[in-house]
Amino acid sequence: MEGGAIAQFLPLILIFAIMYFLLIRPQQKKMKEHQVFVEAVRRGDQVVTHGGLIGKVSKVKEGENEIEVEIADGVKVRVIKSTIAQVLNKTEPAK
């Protein structure tokens, strides 16, 4: 009887293991990479947000979760860091 109970749960355990390795683990890895990528954004980088705005980072507020992006001459918007989709042009670090 005990072997039968384990045999009944084996497919469920296998499905969970497959879901973990095919869906959950890659998503967690992608989230970690995005977090590192967002933390590396600095003043002067040209970025694209998930909303489609393209602009140049004019101010990075340390300790806060937002940056200031200039989308046109004299037009600056505050953007949550996690909404950055990609960096088009990276600036060289100051020496």
C-alpha cells in the first residue's frame, strides 16, 4: 500500500520539477539580471522604458527607486528604475 501512495504522487512531483526547471528558475535568473542591469544605470546613459519613452538619464537618486530622464530639451520626467527596459548607449565611467 505504501508503494502505491508514492506511485500516485510521483507524476505530480515530476510535473513540479519540470515546471521549476523550465519556468520558475529561468524567470528568477532573468529578474536577477534585470536588477543588476538597473542598478548599473548612471547619469548620461540613454535608456528605453517599458512605456516606450526614450531619453537620457540626467539624475540618479541614490537610495531611492527612481531616476530622472530627459526626454526632450528641458523636459525631464521621473521614472521608476525597474521600468527601464534597455540601455541604448552607456557612458564611460568618470575617472
